[in-house]
Amino acid sequence: MNETVLNPCPTPGCKGTPQFQQAGFWGWVQCSKCGLSTPKTQMRTHADNLWNRMNFDLPAKLEPPETKAPDYLTQLRDRACEAMIHAMNVMDEYRAALPEREADNE
């Protein structure tokens, strides 16, 4: 049986080894260092493929994970806040484009 070659852990700065885990009929791939794992599935090939599709694309303006942890975490927090504000603005634009609903009593 051909086993799929698993990609390294996609977590920034983690150099853990992905390992297939199994409990009963369920299996998943989990990083030996950070604990990142795929959802449980009944097919090993599916778990392997889910793992290999994981990819954490870091925003371009973030420094690589070799910087000091507090600075890196601050950058991640700031980017998350920017993304939430953007999502709220998009939702406001969407709501503004909806037609006004008439009151139920009228």
C-alpha cells in the first residue's frame, strides 16, 4: 500500500512531524510538536490529503516567525483586527444595499 508523503507542519515556526493517529474507526493527522490536527475521518488517505492541503498564508506585511514572539503576536493581533473591521464594513455596505423592509403592521 502506497502511503502519502505528508508535508511539514504548516504552523509558522513549528518544525514538528505530522503523524497519523487512530482511535477505533477514526483517524487523523496530528503534529507531534504543536498539536495541530486534521478533522477525524474514516479514511487514512482522506486525512493525509486534508493535512497536505493545510496552508497558513501569512500576510505579506508580517515579519517571519524568527522575530521576537511578542512582536510577532502583536502583528498577528493587528492583522486580525484589520480583517474584522474590513468584514464589518463589507457587511454595512451589504445592509445598505438591501431594500427597506416595510413594517409588518402596515
